[in-house]
Amino acid sequence: MSLIRVILAIIFPPLAIIDKGCGSVLIILLLTLCGWVPGVIGALVILNGKKQ
């Protein structure tokens, strides 16, 4: 997890996980629309997940 990705996840969460797949981006986009904090938390969880 790079510092740039963390900053990007705080500013605009869906953009930080754009390379993780369409499903992840849609989930984070919906969470961000529900509230900024759930979107940030979701993006950080996905970024901190195991590498495939």
C-alpha cells in the first residue's frame, strides 16, 4: 500500500482502487455515495487486502 494510494483513497476512494476490478470500484462508489467515511474505510480495506 503506497502513500499515494492512501492519499488518493482519502480524497476520492473509487479512483484509488481503479485497478482492483469493476466490482470493487462499484462497491466503493456506492459506499462513497452513502457517505464519504464508509467509502474511505472500504477503499483502505481493499488496498490493505492480500495480494493475489
